[in-house]
Amino acid sequence: MLLAQAADRVGVADAIDTALGDRQKPNLVHTTGHTMTSLALALAIGGDDASDIDLLNPLVGTGLIDKIPSDSTIHRRHHELHDSGDEDEHSAELIDDASTAAVLSGMKTARTTAWRACRARNPATTATIANPLVVDIDATEVASHSDKEKAMPTWKKHFGFHPLTAIIDHGAGLTGEPTAVLLRPGNAGSNTAADHIMVLNQTMNSMPDHVDGHDWGRRLLVRTDAAGGSKKFINHLDQQGLAYSVGIGTFWQVADIASTLGGKVKQGIIRPDGTVSDIDDAYVADITSRVHCWAGEPVGITLEDYPPDMRFIIRVEHAASGAQLRTTDLDGRRIQMFVTNRNGHAQRLDELHRARGRCEQRIRDVKDCGLGKLPHTAFRMNQAWAYSAMLAMNLISWAGLITAATPPPSTTSRQWWWVWEPKTLRVRMLSIAGVVVRHARQLSIRFDGAAAHRELLEHGLSRLRSTA
């Protein structure tokens, strides 16, 4: 009921149907928006196939939610989205089309409603240039155990797909929201600027507007690993006026520059526990000026091809146990580098860039909500399935954001259910038993009083109702 009420609160089903408009058949009992939302609910509570829509039958039988589509109806809706798209004959990837734009537009409407329910903690209000809203772009692998359309060997020698995802990072004490999932063949490359630009465009189409009505600009930070460190993508971010923190491959001149740095340039690394490392052991440094005046000789990249305000930040530390050192490393220490257009101390910029590790966990969460198993044979039908998996994770995120805006007064950080993994959430809260009671023409639910997390569940439901 927690996620069903969240879906009803943000109106995601009606928002998707409104955005699709005439692109779906009239007089449908189970519209595309309703079907996607029902499937998303089933995936969020542990389903991994269209037939798992039956997990919602108890809620239908007790009158808590409306009737649900059958698994064959889900296949038909996905096939309709499959037929309505366009595909470039020179590319195996999904390209922007009317149906994709409509689904993302519907999610934008629902996300806007969810963020407004956070009131003072609305991410579209709190984002500033000094404290931007972060979007992580990263790829993952989805294995395929049968020969599906465009399933191919991956760079890790597996077989399946190589989707590219974009996920909003709300911070360590909050959750993350997937904004785009671009399904790609398994042999899709990592440094594909066109795919990164497409995912970024889809993200901007599903992002609520900033409350002041102006463009996001540098109040939105795009963060990627070295796979996004292509010249084309970095210049695109600069042209869009967005802030960026992008990993980039090192070149041999960086090691020479690092070996000549003085102690005044080096700054200790901020560890996860808040302590700062000794610069003799590990450090970060801004080497922008040294890269630009490197002895009058060319460096590993052509600086004129990049934005003029791009800064180079290096991180030098001992490699993890068993890690293979590279020729560009220095004195047995690993050198990593990222570029950014943000102001501030190098150690703070590095701390923010390293926080992109949370994206890995959030990708696992999306895969646990349905992306990890693509059931269809057709490629574009699996892309439609990926939208439902994205919506399933968003329902958890939206319910969590609304609840976190006014948490229960007695909760501790260990009880912040909005940062739990989906499996943990299902075991601790979504599986709490309840009895439906009918009295005075009203339906009431009485939850198991012995359940350890009953109060958290009741507060979440109450919070969703109070924001309606």
C-alpha cells in the first residue's frame, strides 16, 4: 500500500496517459500509463516477470486498488510502444522518438508533484551553484540467458546488453532517482559521446523545472567516470551551461607534473569518516596551470579542443591490494584525474566526485526492481520494460523523499527506510501483515502490532496522505 499510495499521490499513471495522448488507442480499459504503473508496483515488491502482476491480486480482492492488467495486456502495451518508435538504420541503439518523449514527460509531471510534496526540501528549491543537484551517468551489464534481439557479447566477456543509466543523487542520507535508462546492445562502447548526450537529453526532458523558472545551469552537476570523458560530451555539457565533474584518462605528462608538485599545492584527501590524509601518503591537487604551461610542449590532449575554464584535478594514493599499476602511475601510487568547471578547493571537489560510488548501488537497486531481467525477445519491447523498472525504483524514491521531508521524530539513521535496498525494504516493511476492516462504509487497515517497523510504515502512509 505504501508504493500504491505513492503512485496515486503523484498521479504517474494519468500523467503518462496524458503525455501519450492520441498515440494510444482510445477507450482502453488498461491504458499504457495504468499498465506501466501496475507492472512497476509488481516489480517493486519483488516481481521479475509480467506474470508476477498476480502479486497485486490480494490488493484488488480487498478493494484497496483498482483492477490490474493481465500479463498478456502488458505484452500488448509494450508491443505498441515497440511499434511506435523509430530506429536508425545505422545504429543499434534506441533513438529519441515520440513515445519515449511522452513517457519521460509523464514521469517529469509525476516527479514535479513528488518534489513539491517535499515543500522546503524540494530538490528544485534547494539546488544552488554551491550545492548543486547531482546526476550520475553510468553504464551496467544485463545478462541474457537466451538469444534476444541485439543481445551480444559484452566487454567483460558476458552475453547480453550494456544499458546506460542516469540517476539523480540526493545525497548520502537520502535516495536516488533514475531519470533515464538507454538500452544498448552488449557490444556498445563505453566512451560513446552520442549515447551520453542522448541520456542527458532524456534526463533533462524528465527533470522538473527549477522553482525560479530559469534554466538549471550550473545548479545541475553531471558526474561520470572516465567513460564520459570524451571531448564531444564535455563540450556539450559546457554548451548547455551545466556543471560537470567527469573522469578522464591520465597521460604520462601528468606523472611528471605530479612528481614536481610542492607541498603548498597538495591537499589531503578527505576520507569517508571525515578525517584528512597526510599529503605524504595520499593527496589531491589542482594541476590546471601546470598542464597549460607544460614546458611549451604538447600534453596528452589538445587543450584548445576543450572548454577554457576546465580544471584538472588529480588524486594520488596507494593502489588497492592486488591492483595493477600503470605506466602513468607515480612511485607505486595510483594517479587518477577528473575535470570540472566548478570553483572550490580541490579536496572538496574530489570528495564530491568520489561520491559517485553511490551510483553503483543505485544501479543495483534498479536492476533489483526489474532491469536485471529483460523478458522480451524484441529489443524495443525490452526498452519499454526498462521504463517500468525505472518507474518501480522511482515509486520507492518518491515515497522516501516525501517521508524524509518530515521523518518520524524518534527515528535514527538506521531507521531511514528511504535509503534501504529494495530487498531490505520488502522484508522489513512491505511484507508487514495487515487486516482489512470494513466499518461504516469505510475501509481500514490494521497492521500487525508486533511488526518491528510498523510505526515507520504508518508514518509513511500518513505522510503521503497529508500531502495530498
